[in-house]
Amino acid sequence: MDFIKKLDGGFSVIDNLNVSGASEGKYGVCIIHCPNSTVSGVFTSNKVVAAPVKYTKNVIKNGVVSAVFVNSGNANCFTGEQGIKDCETLVNLVSKDLNIPFDEIAISSTGVIGRKMPIDIISKVAYDSISKLGNTAENSLAAAKAIMTTDTFPKESAVEVTLKNGKKVKIAGITKGSGMIAPNMGTMLSFIVSDAIIPADYIKKAIKKAADVSFNMIVVDGDESTNDTCLLMANGASGVEVVENDEIDSNFQEALNYLCIDLARKMARDGEGATKFIETNVYGAKSIEDAKLAAKSIISSSLFKSAVFGGDPNWGRIVSAIGYSGAELNPDIVTIAIGDESDDVDLVRNGEILAFDDTPYLERAEKIMQSKNITVNINLNLGEGKATAWGCDLTYDYVKINAEYTT
Amino acid sequence: MDFIKKLDGGFSVIDNLNVSGASEGKYGVCIIHCPNSTVSGVFTSNKVVAAPVKYTKNVIKNGVVSAVFVNSGNANCFTGEQGIKDCETLVNLVSKDLNIPFDEIAISSTGVIGRKMPIDIISKVAYDSISKLGNTAENSLAAAKAIMTTDTFPKESAVEVTLKNGKKVKIAGITKGSGMIAPNMGTMLSFIVSDAIIPADYIKKAIKKAADVSFNMIVVDGDESTNDTCLLMANGASGVEVVENDEIDSNFQEALNYLCIDLARKMARDGEGATKFIETNVYGAKSIEDAKLAAKSIISSSLFKSAVFGGDPNWGRIVSAIGYSGAELNPDIVTIAIGDESDDVDLVRNGEILAFDDTPYLERAEKIMQSKNITVNINLNLGEGKATAWGCDLTYDYVKINAEYTT
């Protein structure tokens, strides 16, 4: 895809955009100041919805935001009416300090559920963060760091895309998430800004399409969060318009998908306690939906994830996970392969088992399973559906991190 | 339920029944010799089905079995035509040695998937097992031990039930299973024999009803196996008939449910690496189905299971797990409590959070979370549906056991 060029510097590649991050103890605040941007978002489907999700869904109905406030350390979830009041307090702070309309500010939170927002300390960190707003690569990195919880590294990505009409626009984003990551997003927050001019009707479709092939295809532990938020803003700084028109936007959509997949893969790689990264490609499924089911089922299997941690080529667990995924499957014609950077070996080919005990296939598989990057390739040989999912191994440290989180 | 009396001795309480178990290395064989018993079973819903499951489904179509052969150490799954031939070889061995019809012998296997059956060693252990058949408590225990894989203790249960007509019948069973335990059974094998006379039409319904409230309500890791088998046999040794008639059988069904729940709880307690046992009771759901979804979702949450291991009263993870379970939920009216043998504390009462930081509620919750037996009680306050599910914590040892299993 030579129309997509990766860029360094995160948000700093976008003009007319200032961001910042500040932290104190476990509390962080990130500010994204993007005046008069069109906006759309996708949110958690959990029936328990955090206050900032309710609040922000309402704000973006108008289709325009000028700033996003994000805090880590407290999810402001299951906090009743006080939770919404706390959103208003923080939004008011940003509105006054940046002199932007109250109803053009989105808010997101991540952290522990069911604890009152420590509004004093978060306000203090917010003022600190706002005072640091800027357009440098350091600003972007500080923003990505401020939204981390159990993440071990900040996650940002930026691309330039050449549209079919030759014009160029940029997209940049940051994300956080490493536990409570499930299909349909898990605890992840993601904020993406493009300098394109994107009208309301297309921006909604664009982010939905991109989230479906990226954030909705990663699994760390199968727990879906109450706070998931992914916002796409377009501030128009490039002066270039992107509309829903295959002649123009297909490159933009590809680039947005690419950026979201890059961010999603970073989250999977940073899965709580992870030592290995797993990519599962399912081909030949009866439908795309079936391919997604099978790919996510493998990535979600605690047994397979434990086997990957131990470097054990126990491919029976792959077979079993496809079998209970709900996808159509004929074991007599399936092909299962695993690979890494240097090898790729069929374990089962068109239903025939190659990797019995003491075969060279199993020996090669054992070697591959020692790798830090494992790819599982499945061909169901039933149709044209294909999908890719990403995840990580299940380790002692996942348990340790989550046994110790709140107290 | 004073019509149910717990008995010791497992299968030895049933007349006209001989059982045995023998092992060599990781291979075990259990024989259940129950001439001319009516039979029914429930099996895995995984689309990858092991050879012995296919074989046994066919055998029990006639409604009569005289023996069950069970081996551990190899699942005989994904083994193609050879897998069915291996079933026939082992059934033939039992048929000749015990002089019972070839088509009245069921077979079950558990162990690694995708490896050829080591038929020589399993035949050897089978002869050894057959030579030990008998009706003692030791025989029953040996049978329960022979089917273990990663189980840490043998699981058997026996009851006597007084029917509404005053007559008495007995039910006894053994089970294995500790990993790959998911709703809809996981890798579990369970064999139950009653000395009642149970006609074909009722025996089918009886085992389905009992499995739905017991084996289908435990979760260890959410991985559903390819080999799950639960068989109920009735050898009629008591001379007492049980038919589907509320006046007579409701006590029998209650007792069968009780026995299956007892076996299921033992599996959850022996979950791979488990240090704590969790029971989740959901009341007030809009439907029984909703209650089951919510109860199983909590028991399945890796985050909550890790929190239980760490003794962390992170009840936000309970809320979140109900929220993504698919069950109807109104967070504003839900009640959430946790308890152990000596205390029971509301964390959220009718939507109001009691367990904020530094409240006595949270202190009590922290103490409860140190217990080995934790009960989660949820009232959704939406209807009459209720359900109970059982599970265990997620520990370092779960990962260790499954990182090291095959190699």
C-alpha cells in the first residue's frame, strides 16, 4: 500500500492541534485541543456504562468537538449522578481555561470501577496538563503516557495518506489498553485526529469500519470494559476534503484501518503480562463473520494462550477452539499451520494430521513456539471469508497484575 | 431435602455393578460393568468431536449398555478413521473378555488431542483393569482415579433417594475434569449408575435436566472440549421403577440433580491450579436464561478470577461482567453481595454503592475475599429468574499446568 506512509511524532504531524499529558501518582490527564473538529465515536456495548461515556455520547451528537479531556486512575463508572456532575466539573474547567464552548468538550476516563472520582487531585493534574499544551512529538508522547493504566509502554501512531486525487492528508492517534481487552473493544481508549475535512455522514462510517477490523479484533482476556471509547476527530487543517466516495476515500479508509490496526496490535502486544504476540489468520471461512468467530476464539482460548506461554505446540487446542467458536467447520478438510519470522509449518493439511509425535513437522512447530511472534494460519476450505485477530499469551504476570490491581 | 441421603462408597452402593481402574504412567483405564442397563447421555457441542464420542453416540441409540470403557492419557480426537478403528479394537477386547455383546459397550477417552492412540499400552492397562473388577468402595475409588488427567483428587458421589411412594433407589457416579471446563461441559467425563428401573423415554430427559443445572453451570477456563461425555445408566437392581410422573420421579430428579451438582462442584473446586472455590447466585433476573448468562459471565471473567486469587474485593469487575453477559440489567437497582462461611456483605444495594473506599463494607469484603470459599450473590431486581454457577480462581498454577501439558 504505497499510498500510506508511516510518520513519526504522533499527534505532532497534525497542524492546528495541541495536546498534553501530566500525571501525579496513578492519576493522569491528557488534553487534546482540536478546535471545531467534526467527530464520531464507537463505544462499549457493556450494559454498565461509565458516566463519561454517557456524557460524551451526548456531546458528540452535535458532530463538533473542540477538545477532549481524558483521565486515568479512576473510571468514573458506577458512580451515579455524582459521576455525571464530576464530568461537568472537569469539562467546565477545560471550557474556562481554554475558552471553548462547554458543549464541545468530550471526556473519557479509565481506571478502577465503583470508586468516587478524586475530583481535587484530577483537577490539579488537569490544570498542570493544560499548561503544557503544545504541538511537539514530546507533547504527543506525554499525552499517550498520561492515559496509561497497566500499559507498559505508550501507544501512538501516525500516517500520511495520498488520496486518489493526489492530495495528501494525515491521521494520528494514541491509545491505551492492556487488560480487560475483549472483542468489542475491552478497556481501551483511543483518540484519533485527521487534518482532513470529513463531513459528518462519512466520519461516522469511517471510524466504525476501521474499529471493526482493528480494535474489535483483539483479545487479551475476554473481559469487556464499561468505559471503552474511540473517537475520530477531523480538524480540516489540511484544507483537503475526504468524502464517502470510492474514487477518493478508499485510500483514506485503508489508511485509517491501517492506523487503527497498528494501534490495536500495540495493545495486544502490551497485553497484561504478555511475553508473546499472537496473530491468527483465518481463510476459507463460509463467511467473514465465521472467520472472525474462529480467529477470535483461538486468540481467546486460555488453554492455547497458556500453551503459547510455555512454548508447547499443542495444536489440539487450536482445533478445539475453532470447534466451539460457532463457525462452520469440517475437520476433514481443515488446514492448520503455525509460523514465525523464519518458518511456517503445516500441522494439519486438508484434514490430514502431519504433526504426530516425533515427526519433523512437530519439531519445527516446537521451534516456532519459542518465538516471540507467533502466527496461526487456518484454512477452513469452506468459502471466501477471511479475518485476522491479535492477542497475546496468558502468563503468570497476567494473574499477578490482576490479583493486585486495586488494593 | 430429607428424601435424599448421602452415601459413602461411590459405585459400591449399587448392586449388580462391578467397576475397576488401573493405570500405567499417564494412561489409565476404568471399566464399568453394568449388564443390561438402560442408558442415555449428553455430549460435547464442539464441532470437533472425538472418535469415542461419535462411537458411543451410535452405541447408545439402542438404549442399552452392559459396559463402559474409559481411558485417560489420549483423547482419541482428530485421529481420523484410525480413531474409530481403535475404539472398535478396545470394545472388542472388553466384549471378549467379559463375554458381553459388542454393541452394548460404550467408550470414552480423555487426554491430549491429535495424537494416535497408543493402543498396545492401553490394551495392556485394559486387561489389568478388567482383572480387578469388583463391587467394593476401593474399586469405585480406583475407577475414579483411573480417569483423572490433571485432576488432583478423584471425584465420586452416591445418594439414596426415597421416592414419593416410599420406595428407595440409589444413584452413584464418578467424574473427571479440571481444565478445559466451560459452560456446556468442558473436558469432563461423568458416569452415573442408578439401581432404579428407568424406561428409555424418561432416562433421556432425566440426564439432560440434571446436566443443565450442574455440569453446564461450571466454568474453569471457558475452553469447551472435544470429548465431553456424561452417561446415565440404570441397571434396575433395586427392582423399583422410576417413570416420568411428578408424583414419583420428582424426588428422583431432585436427587439426580443433587448428585450431579455435587460432582460438578468437585470439578470446579479442582479447577486447574485453583486455590479458591467460587459460587455465584443470581436472583431476580428477567428469565432463567438471563440468570444463567449473568452467573456464568462472572464465573468466567479472568479479571474477577484473578482478583479472587489475590483476595482483592474489586467488585467493579463483577458489575462489568454482568454488563457484558447479555443479561438484562439496570445498574440503578442491582444488589451485589459477597460472602463466605461467616459473613455476607452488600457492596451495592438497589443501585446504591456501599463499598466505597474506607467504608466498613469494603473492610468486611476484604476479609471475605481471603476465604477459600467465596459466594457472590446478585439480585437484578427485574424478575423471577435465578441460577447458580460454580468456578474457581485464576492462578499462577493454572498457567503453569497448561504451559507444560503435552511436552
